[in-house]
Amino acid sequence: MRGLALTTVEPDLPVARLVGYERIGVTSRRGQRIDGQLRHVTNEVRYPGTDARALVNRPGWSDADPRAALTWLMFHVAVDRHKPFSEALDACAGELDQSSHDFYPAVLSVNGTDCEAVELSEKGLTARAALVGGWTVVACVPEAADLVVELVTTDEFE
């Protein structure tokens, strides 16, 4: 695994931008309290008119493992597609089960550096997750699109 030094200072969270997709800003943040201080440990960026999205998970977060990050992403894809959610609880919950997915080795380009990644393709989407400097970077695009990620800091969105 090739590491990549991030040009951000904690607790700032680097935000993923997929090259070729117009981002709409951070659309979701999840956090937890560590030693009484709220820390943002993951965020999500969605892209208009497509199922493309990007996630960045802080080291130590429960979904920091690349496979766990991909299953969490597929859970949210299922939630988006099964409306209302109450009618599709089993389908959505199944997406959180890592054994229900087929993972393959892949490469994810992050800031111009190829990183070893884990890939899964489902529901017309291709998603890859890689550890980059301790952070987990996840990219999800419609099949056949390129997966190229750039990392920026949250300052660009606020």
C-alpha cells in the first residue's frame, strides 16, 4: 500500500472530489465524541444527476476498513433506491453484511497516486475504497466511468 501525506490538519476532514464530476459540497457528515470533543469522522459528497458519490473516513472510525466502508456505501445506495425505507428494511440491512458482497483487488487513483484498493460492482455502480495516509477514501460512480479522486479540505466548502 502506498501512503499519501494529506495537506490538512486535524480535526479538518479532507473531502473527496471525483475528477470530472461537478461537486455539490459536503452533503452528509457523521461524527462521534472523543474525549468529550466532537470530531467529524466521515463525510459524503454527492454529485447531481448521478449515483456518483465520494466518502472520506477518519482513521479509527468504525467504517475505516475499506470493505466496511464499501458496505456502508452500498447500504446508503439501497436506502436511496428503496423508498419508503420502511418497506425495504431487509434489503437495506443486507447491504451492511460484508458476506453479501463480492470484493476484488483494484487500484484507486488519489491525488495522482495509484493506491491499492478493494472494489465491488453492484446495481450498475462501481465502488472502490483505499487507505490513503490512514484515511479511507471511497469513490462510487456509474459503471464504466473513471474513478479518480482529489482530496481537498472542508475550508473550500464553508
